[in-house]
Amino acid sequence: MDTLLEVKDLIVYRGGKAILNVPRLEVKAGEVLAVIGPNGAGKSTLLLAMARLLKPDEGQILLRGQAVTRRGDLDYRRHIALVLQEPLLLNDSVFNNLAVGLRLHSLPRDEIERRVKAWLERLGISHLARRQAHTLSGGEAQRASLGRAFALQPDLLLLDEPFSALDTPTRQALMEDLQKLLAETHQTAVFITHDLDEALMLGQRVAVLLAGGLRQVGKPGEVFTAPADSEVAAFVGVETILPGRVTGEEDGLVQVSLDGKRAEAIGQAPTGRAVYLCLRPEDITLWPAGEVPVSSARNRLKGRITRLTPQGALVRVTVDCGFPVVALVTRSSAREMNLQTGTEVTASFKASAAHLILR
């Protein structure tokens, strides 16, 4: 895919300190790039810089290879559309809110009407066309905001956590509709979120921002299963991060010593190298002590349960194996195994589930 937008050597300072530092980030034409990170990581700052609503202290934004200058800001903004956390709607009808950008672009009246009606219908809010914006619910207002953006047919759609203020059912419905619209229109988009589920659902690539720095960019499967460092691992849900040292390698399997215990992982690392062994909780299986069956899970760590935390249909189980190991099991499995604080269990996982990070 061709590069539509490129960020180069972008730095934003605040109080003499760099709060955003992005050496290079590309947005490919037709892709959805999800930018993820915790609150305060610099995600919204990056989006505002991409929208040219915030002037970076250093660096460039390039559109189709051409650097955007202050003189060219107005023309650049005609190529983008922005959807924020809180819908900024005019005190007017829903129809006129969707039409306002098209009128500013001086489109013919019949084309404006055609586009507005089409997007009202696609977003399921045709019945709200004559309603005043201030009477809308949060979900309805965000649908109107999305409709206004899509109606512009922008080269680039920028979305800043558009669902964060919505209740769960409304958020889920809007997410599904947005996913479908992005796929149908092949709309290039940058989607800012701290929610990993949103990133997995919408992003074709994921960029991780931590403490203002761009730490990793790749396909969701790469970032979530092979994080670049221990901090990225912790953010993307790798809850077991164990310091260890490589003791050998054979047939593509790396042997790692973990505080006197042994584990195997698929990967490459020189003997003697200090590493982190990273495990996602869903990749760990718990067995009652002495009842571990023969399986492809080569790694087995004995321990004692120190904490059980209910999470909906699942239970998060922390096991002391000489170091903490966190697993997720279903409530029904927890009941069947009679898991309780103090219960002795064996935590097993496949070598392919273990990801190594060099220290």
C-alpha cells in the first residue's frame, strides 16, 4: 500500500520536557492504524499534530510525500476529517450538522442532500434528521458526528477515542457499525484508543505510545503476542513477565532458567543472555496438583494459589511458583477444580506461547 501520511522526527515540548517524540510513523492508504497507549501517553497530542491543530516544536507531517507547511494548513485540512471524544455539534438540526462541512466545501445543493441522506441512513439516524442536536443521546450524537465526517469523503479520518464516554451496549453497537463502514469504504483512518479490544477490532496495524515515545508498530497479532519490550508487554496484557537467563538452545527451543526453575520457549537467544519470559494469562492452563495429563504443553510450574479475582465469566488466578504467574480460567473450571487461595496447582504452557525479550 502507498503511504498517505507520514510523521517524521515529530517532537512536542511542554514545560521544557518532550511529551511526544515520534521519529517516524506511516499511515498507509486504505488502512486503519490504531494508536494505543495509557492515559497521558501522548495519543491525543499526536492526533492534534496530525490534524495540524497543534504545531509541533520539531518535525514534519507529510501528505503523499509533500511536507505540510503553515501556509498550506487550510488546504491540508480539506483532506481530513476529525471525530473527537465529545461530539462538537452545532445548535442546529442533525441534517444541518451533517451538511455543514459540505457547504464549507461549496458542494452543489443536490450533492449535499444526496450525501447527507445517504449517511443518515447508513448510520441508522434518518429518523433524527430534523431533530435538534442538543436533544440527542450520547450514542446518537456520536453517530451524527461520524456521519458528518464520512460525508466529507476525506482522504484521512482521525478518531480520538470516540466511544470512551458511551455505555457498553451503545459502544459495542457503534464499534461494529464503524468497523463495517471502514471496511466498505476503504477509508484511511487513525484511531486513538487506550482500549485494547477496540484496537484489536478495528486496527489493521497498531502503534504503541508509552510516555510520549513510539515503542512498537506492527500488525495486532505481532504487537500483542511479541511485544518489543517489557513495558509494551505489560500494557498489551502480558501479565506474567519473568526475568531469566538462557541456559541453552536446541532444535529451535531456548531453555531459560527462571529463579532455579526451567522453561522452554520458541525463539533465538545466545546462551548466558538475560531475558524476560512473557506469558499472556489466557495461554496458561491450570491443573490440580498431580493431575497434569500428557500434552503438547512442555512447560510445567508447580505453585500455590495466592489470589482469585472474578472478572465476568472468567476468574484471574495468581499462582506463586517462586514468582507470580497469572492465568485466566472460566468460572465453571474454577468450580470444578475447587480452586481456592492456598490450593496447590500446576501451571502449564506451550513453548510457542512464551515470548522472549532480550534484557
